[in-house]
Amino acid sequence: MDVLSKQYKIGIFRALQLGDLMVTIPAIKALRRFYPKSHISLIGLPWAKDFVKRFGLYFDDFIEFKGYPGLVELPFDPTSSLKFISYVQSLNFDLILQFHGDGSIINPLVELLGAKKTAGFFLPGQYCPNKFSFLSYPYNLPEVLKYLKLIEFLGIPLQGESLEFPITNSDINEFAKLKSQFNLISGQYICLHPGARDPKRRWSIKNFAYIADAFARMKLQVVISGSDSELSIAHQVEVISRYKPLNLAGKTTLGSLALLLKNSRLLISNDTGVSHIADALNVPSIIIFLASDPNRWGPKDKKLHRRVCFNQASNPKHILLESKDFISSKRNKDILENFPNISSAYLPLEYRQI
């Protein structure tokens, strides 16, 4: 695979969630630039079909993964899995890249997919399909750099490390309606994202309510964002807060959510997919890391995107102090510094045990 003009069939296996896919885009961008006429397919979870449409500059096709023993992302059904393997084999890929992880579970599956060549990661001492195209898994690198290192290992020139999130005309129209309906003023509101797929990554509801009230006292509109699956979490923050933030959970598409963040003064979020959207769109953010490694998943720009780790997150005032650089007026800074310490007395009785 050394001629730029040749049309290869390339598959990329990464059956994971939004943030997991976004951090691979710099590597996939390099792959596309090196093989501009090739047909590149993403093999992923059902939701990622829309991701492929959004990133149509880099992908040509989507193939829905059907599950495999040991992978928790989907329930395993032998019949569906065998049909999936047979279907991918029939496509006769020239190359399938294993972008799913360290290879300890997935490498045998990738080999079964029947590509002429496979590449990816392996763990020393475990199965390595090909020593010339599989790289020892670099645990110590940030997630973005892992896949760039693999691409470089395969002899493909890099095209930068920045994340991307394409905005469509449909996104713009959807956000314009949202902005008009809820009287949103660009740069005058703060976004709070209290949800996360993994419960261990969620900062407490009462802490989000606490900082929502702090920003409301600064005359900043506070907006709660979230997916349909995060409606309950967002509602609890809304109920606990004294100043009643605007709850837009479940009211945005992925694209209008991206523009909601882009037009905000600041995002405060758990370590989840929206943090990577903020990174891609250069939205100032404070990301709370409770059960994940900030060096692996945190944005590269530590000035624009602040990382708050487990020991710091125990006091919500620390998050407020981190926001000072993004809140310009002296009055707001004074409020931040003098906002009272959180206590159970602050909460309505029915929520004090949350």
C-alpha cells in the first residue's frame, strides 16, 4: 500500500462512544490524506452511522458491529456475530485497522474479518498478528497520540493533533430555533453537563446545583445540557438549584448541542463526549475527572481547558475558582471568591441525602 493514486478498501474498527471516536480523527485525517482515493469504512456501534455522515470528509461508509465475546459495548448473539463476520469477509478489505484498544480481546476478531492486511496494537506476551504492522500498546500516551503513533509506525505522515467537529447547515438552523425559543444570548450563559455514561464519572448533583446558583448570582444564564438518557440527572440539578437554570437536556441534537457549547461562555462537565466537542470547537471548559485519567483523556490545551481531579473536586468552590479567568468582571470574581462553602443546609430537605 504505497501508491497514493491506488484505490484501497480500508476498514477502521472502533466500536465505542462519541469521545472515543473523536480522539481518533487526527489519525484518520492523516490516513485519508495519504490514501485520498481509497474507500474508508468505520466499523462501529449503531449510533456511529450519524458520526460517519458528519465526518464524511474522512469516511465513505459505515458497517454496524454486531457484538463479540468479551466486548461489553453490545450483547453477544452468536448468530448475529457470525453473520457480521461473514459479511465483512465478503467485502474483501485490503486493510483493517484495529483502533479499538490494546488488542487483548479484539485482535482475533479483526483477523477473522478477512482483510489482506491488518494493523493495530498488541500487548507484549499476547497474540501479535504481525510484528511489522502491530505496535506494542503505548499505555503512557494520551489517547489522541496513541493512534497517531500507530499511523506514524505504519509510515503515514501526520497532519496535526487537533480534534474536529464539523458543523452543518442543519445544525445552524436547529440552534437558531433553540436560541430564539429560549432567548439565549451568545457569550452570556454557562453550560453545565452533569451526565456521563459511566456513573463513576459523574460529579454529584448537589455540586452542580451549587455552582449553577453561583453563576446565576453573577447574572449569567445557566444552561443544563444532556442527552435523552440524562434527563433525570438534569432534572434533579434543576430542582435542587435555587435560581432554576434553563434545562435543555433532551432538547438538542448532537449538532445543536455543539453550537450551544460554542456560543457559551464556559462549559463545566464530567469527563464525557461533550468535553471533546468543547476541545474541537475551542470552547473554554472545566472538566471534572473522577474515575478516568486526565492525562489520557484531557484536552491538550490546559489553559483553555482546565482539569479538575478527584481530590480537588471534593470542594465545588475549587471549580468556581478555576472559572475566574473566563469570567471577566471584578464583581463576578468577588462573588466567586466569597461564595459560601457548600453544606447540607443549602439543599431542600428531600435532596440532602443525594
